[in-house]
Amino acid sequence: MEKEFHERYEYARNRIKEKKFLYYHFILFIVGSLFMFVANELLEYGLPNLWYKWGIVIWFFLFILHFIRIYITKRFMNKAWEKQQIEHLMLKQEKKIDQLNSKINSENSK
């Protein structure tokens, strides 16, 4: 029982760390986007190109990938999902082995 509690605790602690890192990523994205905008528009760094738009779009895409990984992929593909998939594959293997054994037995009895 204690091992199961410890596993759940570690899982929850890791999830909190991941979410915390995602929030830091979001704050850094906002601050970085503002910095790029100010550098390009107000300080006229890199004009006449509006390079900050591409930087913000690429960074936003990376943030969305990070968000999907934390809130969608990790949520559904956790330890319980892994255990379920392993059990499913083991059952498939056992069925296949039983089929092969029955086929061998029926051929030997002929």
C-alpha cells in the first residue's frame, strides 16, 4: 500500500513540476514577445523587416506543442494507460500462443 501511495505522490509531484514549467514558459513567451516587438518597432532594430512577427509565431507554435504535451498527451498516456496497454498486449500474446499450441496438438494427434 505504501509503495502505491509513493507512486501516486511521485506522479502528482512530477505533474505539478510539468505544469509549473508550462506556466513559466507562458510568462517567458509573453515577456519575450514584448521584447521582440519593442526591439523591432520602437528601437527600430532590423527594420524594414518585421522579423518579430515570425519569432512570435514560431515561439507560439512551440508553446502550443508544450501545452498539448502537458495537458493532452500526458493526461491520457499516463501509468494507468501503460499498464492497460501492457495487459492488452499480454492477453493478445497468450491467445496467439494458445492458438499455436492447439494447432500443434491437433496436428500431432492426426
